[in-house]
Amino acid sequence: MTSLRDMAVEVLTTADGRAKTARSHEHARAWFAARKSGTPLPLGQATPPLRPARPERPELLDPRDVPRRRPGSPEGRIALLHAIAHIELNAVDLHWDMVARFPEVEMPLGFFDDWVKAADEESKHFNLVCDCLEALGSHYGALAAHAGMWRAAEDTAGDILGRLAVVPMVLEARGLDVTPGMIEIFERANAAQAVEALKVIYAEEVGHVAYGSKWFNFLCGRQGRDPQPVFLELVRRYFHGPLKPPFNEEKRAQAGLPPDFYWPLTEPA
């Protein structure tokens, strides 16, 4: 019987974005069908790659070298959608990597339910944004993209608390801050398809941040540690630079992130 971690590695080693997300959906369905049947798939043992497979395009550049385009123009809106698609594809891999990466840390099955669900939703997000790009005559891979997206995963490959702190609780929480402004950009352009895609992403990303907060607090509680100072220490260790306001405090609160988890990180340590 195929294990959950074997399925995670299959996703991570699939290069093409549409094929990766199709495999992600397939494996999520298999996991939840087995859970519903009362006979969960085995977690298993697998060795995820340090970096996931990627298609030949887009060309990955240093963040400083990625061309900046004004979002008020059609070309700028395509570039913004392309950047979002790139983020969503990385998120698919980040969540399957969470499933596969830390077999030495015993976790309840609910942990795996949450991250498989998150990966399944990120797969949907990638495809929704790719559909928007294709409706505009472009596609994922047509433009250069940010090469640093996987750095947080590499930096925290040996630290599950660090991974939970930096990926869902910092990087995905940042999406809660900036997505409303992106929705406004596409509303002004009467781009209904993009607006609807971004609204789906915005609603579901709250849950992904909440999964990070829930399991971070769970592990801190199991270790008898105060989550807030642990979080601050880990973000300062693994995240490069201060956090930048403004923050979407309402949505962050819904996701279980109180202000004392992020406002202290707006200044260099």
C-alpha cells in the first residue's frame, strides 16, 4: 500500500505545475477517502528532495533581478498574476513537504489532515490563477520568477517548529495583509475572473495560517514552552529581515495570530 509520505514525495518530484497539482488533488482524495473509511493510509517513511522539481520555465532569478511592472497596466496585471501563480505552486510543495519532512516528530493524524487539505487548496489556487493567465493570453512560465521562494523550506528542513513559524505564520500571514489590495487592483480593471480567484485564495489562506498557529502551539505545549517568545526567537533566526506593516490584524486574529507575535518583529533584533 502506498504511504502518505510516498504520495507527498511523488508531488514534490513532479515538475510540471498542472501535473503536480493534478497529482496533489489525486493524493488528497485518496487520503481523505481512506480517513472516511476508518482505515487511514500508513504515514510511511520517505525522503523528500531538498528542493522540489520545477519546470524549465519560468526562469528563476534573484529577487532583485525580477522585472517590476506597474499593476495598473494590462502587462502589470499579468505579471502580478504570474507572481501569484508562482507563490501558489511553491505553497503546494511547502505543504506536501510538511507532510513528508519530519517523520521523527510524532504528530496526530489531524496534523496530516490539515496539511493535505492545505496542499489540495493551494493546488486549486494555482490552477485558478493559471486559468486567469491563459484567459489573458499568457501562461505560467511566460515571465521570470522569484528564485528565493524555497529558501525558508531549506533553512527549516531540520526544525519543524521553525518551519511552522516561518512558512504559515509569517509568509502565508503576509498574504492576508496584501491580498485585499490585489483584489482592489483587479476590481478597478473589471477583471472579474481574477477577482473571484483571489477571493477564494484570501478566504482559504486564513485556514492555512490557522493550521500553522494550531500546530505551533500544540508542539510548544507538548514541550512545556511559552509559544510567543519561541516564535519570536525562531522567526529572528530563520526569517531574513523585519516584518513590514501594515498588518491585517482582523484576519490574523481569526487565524490565531495575536499582535504580540508580529509587532515585535517589525524592528531589527
